[in-house]
Amino acid sequence: MYVVANLKRDRLVISRLAGWISQHVFHRDPEAFQPESAILAHSHLLVQHLLKQLEHHQRDRHDRQRRPEWLTVLIHQTAALFTPLTGVGRVGSQCEYTNDGWEARLYLGSTEIVGGKDDGHSQLLGFELDMSRLTESFTKVDEFQWYVGASADGGNSSFISVTGSVDDNKICLKVYSRPPKEAGPAFRQHADGSLDPVC
């Protein structure tokens, strides 16, 4: 439904653009002036061409945004390597298709306190990661790096990056020391100590 709505809007924009081109380009240059029927024919061809490009682009974008099965497997295998130092943890992930292939970002989710003096605060969990097994799911590893940055605003200050391929698929896998700011909590912890997973 969302794609169809966008397509209708874009058809209208392209149609108006073609009309503008007919009025301003052909009519401004006497050398380029053509009978109105020819102008309309050219406008029609322009609209058809632009619409085909638009539909092709949207189809490609939809295919790129769909997470492939091999990437899901890689994420699950990597998530199994996280070991919280205390309590219970849930691994979150964000995936994005870039010009260089897929990028997957993993992190251990926070716990939001509900009730009591710390109501609304988020608790971060420390964790261990078995780095010796981190590359086992890769067919080829091109780079294995650890980034540490000073961050006064509480952003991601440390992450591991593994760039390589799984079969013929390029992938950059990043494991962050803390969840991104925009990520919601993984759990809500009540005053009685009970935990509710957040979907």
C-alpha cells in the first residue's frame, strides 16, 4: 500500500515535470519548436521512460531492503556469542544495504527500570564476546578491526568491525559495546525484580 501510494504521487510529479519541459524547453527555443502533437508525443515518451525507471528503482530498493536468509543466519550465530556479565540480555540488530553490500550492527539491549527511585532510567549490561569464533561464519575476512572513540554524550564509544564475505555476499559486521541511542530497551524491570521483554 505504501509503495503504491508513493508511485501514484511520483507519477503526478513526473507528469507535471514533463508538462513543464514541454512548455519551457521547446517553446523558449525557436529552433527547437515543434508542432504541439510532436511535443505531446515527446512528453508522453518522457513520462513513460521516467515511470519505467521509477518502477525499476522501487523494485530494486524493495529487494535490497529484504534481509536475505544467509544474513539472518549470520546474525543468529553472532548473537549466540554474547555472554552478559550479569543478569539476562537480549541482542538487538540493525541491518542496512549499502553500496558496499550489507552492513549488520549488533548490540546488547538495555533494561529500563519501571517504578521506584530509578523509574525511567536505562541500565546497560556488560558482556563478553567470543572473538575467536566471531569470524567462523565468514567465508573470507578482509578486515578485522576494533574502534574506540571518546564520546562525552554517551554514544557508541567502542565497536568491533569485521568486513568480508559469506559465500559471494559482501558483509560488514559491527558489534557495539552499547546500544544506539535510537534503540528502545530490550527489557523492562519492575520493582519486584521481574522482567518483561519489549517487542
